[in-house]
Amino acid sequence: MPRVAYVNGRYESLADAAVNVEDRGYQFADGIYEVCLLVDGRFWDEDGHFDRMERSLSELSMSMPMSRPALKAVIAALLRKNRLKNALVYVQVTRGVAARNHAFPPDGTVPSIVITAKPYNLAANEALASRGVGVLTMSDQRWARVDIKTVSLLPNCLAKQAAREAGAFEAWLVRDGKVTEGASSNAWIVNGKGELITHPLGHEILGGITRQTAIRCAEEMQMKVVERAFTVAEAQRAHEAFITAATLLVMPVVSIDGRPVGSGKPGPVAQRLREAYLRRCSEIAGERPRAIA
Ligand code: PDD
């Protein structure tokens, strides 16, 4: 399988693709990223991901490095070169290459853009969802603007690794006694009244695009969504729990800190929501031209 990356205007073999050592993304994590899913050559949640990318950039006083149609054309070309139809696409934009100084480099410094694509196995994701995953709670050590999707992810990596070492799939991050989100996903619970509870938008969580679409799906099915913070104790008493992310879709959580959630099996609400999310994304994607034929 050829692996090709897009780096600053060129398609290069992934093994050789590289950025300058003075790239501000490398030295300062001064950049943003997006991860989006394409199924059968079509974007899922396309507008949401592009909108969030623009917002993250603007929060760092940067603008889109190329127009949306140009970006989509590059992604389509990258998928063709990698012979992929089901893929996770990673797009990273940094403030570019400049002598190492903390303050922004001079106007006219060209942003760096890197795009990679890797195969996405929907069947493996389905199999995982049928079993559900465990999460481990831990202190949220991140900065105060995690709503910006920056490449500064060290606390997220440390949390995920700690979870994995403890045999859990994901870390749930806790600030002031409340679960904010996962290391790379949004966190949800379902209470005894059947309400779906997830942390409100704001500076404490990343506004997940899957979260946004899942809220729409839930409301379309007359499920009540309550955007408020919840405690770990509340989560442990919940009937169900799940996480959302472009990489995971809607993924049932069956244990928290080693204790079963509800029946200890994927719950009906999470399963229905997952099906609705899959249906909605494939329908909307089907109305748009394929990025790759
Ligand atoms: N991360 N919260 C955090 C901290 C995340 O890193 C992510 C996704 C999400 C869910 O966002 P979305 O539904 O838009 O994927 C929430 C991506 C998948 C990643 O870093 O790989």
C-alpha cells in the first residue's frame, strides 16, 4: 500500500515527508488540526469540520491556508494517491517556519500545511461498538482554551497513555469534580429519565463535530439532550455512557474506573444514537459528490 502525504504543495512518500525543524508547529505547537472521516470517498460532517478549522485558525489570528474547494481537491487527490475510499484524514496548519522567537513571525510568513490519510476500518469500529469500551477518570491537566483544536496535545497523550496502561480505552478528564471530555472524544451519560447529558460548549471542551451531529440526531428522535457538566459519581450511577469522535463515531462506554455502567453492556440509547448517526452521515454524504470516485 503506497502511503503518500501532502506537505506544503507537494505529494511525497510518507516515509520521506518532513517539515523544517524551525516550523512553529514543531517548536511551539503553534498550529491547529482537524481529523475527518471519509466513507466511500465522501466526507462525513464536512461543513462542521471545515467550519471548526476556520474557527480554530481565527482564534490563533490565522486564516485558511487555501480555499475550501482547493483543500477538498487536495484531499481527494491524496485519497486517490493512497488508493483509499474509507479514510481518516488529518489536516494540520501551523504558523510556518521562522527563527525561534515566541512572538509571531513577520507578516507574510507562509503557513505550513500537512495532510495525511490512513485507512479507516468501519467493520472494526462496529465490532468495538458491539462490545463497548472502558474509561478511566483522571485530572484534566490541560490549558484553559481546549475549545481550540491546537496540536498542543501533550496532556491528552499522557492521559490516554495512563488509561491504556490501566487497561482502559479512553481517559475521562475531570476538572472541579466534573467530567469535561475524553482525551480525544466527548463524554456523555444517559440518566434514569433517559436524558442524554454532555458537558456544555465553552472553553473547557473541544466542540466535537460528532457531538454536534449526535445532538441533532438525538433531538430528531425526540431524545432529550441536556448540555450540563456531570460528576464522576453521577456517571457511575448512570444507566448508560458513551463517547463521540470522528474516529469512533458513537461508541458505548461499558465501564468507568473498572465499574460497570448500567448493565455493563452497550446500552440501547447509545446503540440507537449510533445507528442514527451512521444513517444521517451516509445520507448527507450521499447527497454530495464523492471527493474520490
Ligand atoms: N479528536 N475532544 C477532544 C479533546 C478531541 O481530541 C476530539 C477529537 C473530540 C471529538 O471531536 P470530533 O467529534 O470533532 O472528532 C473531542 C480527534 C479525533 C483526534 O485528535 O484524533
